Amino acid sequence: MSDEILAFVEGKIGRLRLNRPKAIHALNLGMCRAMIDTLVAWRSDPGVELVLLDHAPSPDGDPKYSRGFCAGGDVRAVAESGKGDGEAARAFFYTEYQLNHLLFTYAKPVVSFLDGIVMGGGVGIGLPAKYRVATERTMFAMPEATIGLFPDVGGGWYLSRLPGRLGQYLALSAARLDGADAKAIGLATHYIPSDALDGVKAAITADPRAVEAILDAASIVPPQAPILAQRTDIDRLFAAETLEDILAALAADPGEWAQNVLAGLRTKSPQSCKIALRLLHDGAVRSNFGDEMQVEYCLAAHVCQRHDFIEGVRALLIDKDNAPRWQPATPEGVTETVLDTIFAPLPPDEAWEPLRL
């Protein structure tokens, strides 16, 4: 068991706590394996009726512990592997996606506390939960296009099922949502003040079968969700199926909001944006989450060794010059042939599979 995952049983509750504060609890391979092993063991344990998923509290008041639920995956290590044979990168994605699928199909209720930063890999472990608690500190984003990746960990499933064109907007723009936004558009099931969470967790531990009533009773009416003020613009300006048409619609709109979004989109990887649009288009009609994860693993296996991901991690996370040199540099350069190559299925002996339990 990794010390970056704290797992224990309290009463009839299984407690899974992320414990990597210096990385805002970003997931690595060891953490994913530890969570899988624990969840598999609890799956058949009659003494565990429900799982609470959160991040560990600070033992000494260190504010780093409260910065976020989970800031994503360890993309630096993945990119370093991608520069070589990519074996470690593929192993990480394969295991992470098995964890995502295990949580999505878990037979016992899971409550995730999305308190603080929830990005990328944090979305992948937080959103499968039956109960998803947002707070005033929640900051949700899928920023993968910023580093040349794509909205994975089930992003093609979750984002494609949001109202209107919100999914396309979030996937392309990497826009950040607060807790009120998350509740308003269905990413969170409850909105509870952060200072009430300890009491809520204690109450659930004392009576896990009353979890829904406890969460309902602790919930408050969130503030007005900022995202709702932009819904009409988002649905109109992101209505097109192609990146070129979306950019053209934004360019033709003189409004300040549209121009700010356009400026942001022009900094993203065109390849990542086009992958995201096709992924959401296909994901909207997929009926099985396992099929979604198989497609996303295929994409991850290809993308982790392509230029844009390695360059995006360099520019944003390593050198931090914030000046990635994308290849191709324009949307027009990312042809359907390029996309077909990236979406091409893997050989059967390399394809992703869920855990066999």
C-alpha cells in the first residue's frame, strides 16, 4: 500500500484518502494500484457498506493539504516516458483507466468530496461516484488541451452528456468552474460548505444507510452559478462540429466574453482540440463506459508519444515559458487523416480491458 493513499475501515465505511499534498494529490501509478487493490478487497467485504473518497487533512495545518482534492495525473512522468518507448506512460493510463472503470461500476455507493482543485485525473475518480459533493472551494477543469493531451479519464463520456454545448466548451477552453457551477450543470449532486464536511463524514460513518438523507440535510442553496449567465453564448458559439467553424463563430462575435474565449482557444493544441471534438461526438452515443475507456486508452497510447503532449508539458510544467510550439500549428493542419491515425484501434493484444473480477 502506497503511503500516498490512506485506506482504512471506520465502522462500516471504507475511507480512501489521497495523501500527496505537495503535488495537490495528483495521481501516480502506485496510487492508482493502491486504490484498485483496496476497492477490490472492499467489494466483497460485507463489513464495508459504503466508500468515502477525499483527500487527507493536514497533520500540522499545512495549507497545501486544502488546495485540492486532486490536480490530475503525474503528467511530467508520463511525458518523460513518452520521449522514450512510452511503456511507463501506457502502464499508467492503462491502470488509471481501470481504476476509473472500477469506480464507475462499483456495486457499493461511493461519496466523493470534490473540495478544492478537481482536474483531469481528479475528475476521473470523482465523477464516477454516486454522490459528488462540491463546496465553495471547488475548482473544476479539464485543461488537457493546454498541454497537448485530451479530456480523458472518461471525459468523452461525462462532457458529452452535459447540457447543450457545455462539454465542448469545457473541453476546448479548459474553463474553470466553481462549486456552484458544478452543482448547476450536474457534475456535483450536492453543494455543502467546506466547514461542514467533517460533520457530514462523521454522520455518514455513524449511519451509512442514511447517506442520502445526511447529504440532503447538509446541502445549502449555492450562490448563482456564473456558467449559467453564459449558457446562451456557449450553445450558440460552440454549436458547430468543427474547430474551424467554432473559431470562426467566436471571431465573428464582437463581445468581450467571446473574444476572451477565442484568445484562449488560440493558445491550445489544435490537435488536442480536434481530438476532443471527435471524442465527445462519438462518446455521446456510446452506451457502455468500458467502450469509452477502451477508445480513450487507444488515444492516450498514441498521444503520449506525439509531439504536442511532450511539448505542452515542457512549456507549461517544466520550462514554464507558456509558449508551446504546436505541430501542426493550425487547425487546418490537423487533417482527418491525422485524426484517423490517432483514433486507429490498437492491436488486440495491446488494447485496454477492464479488471476481470
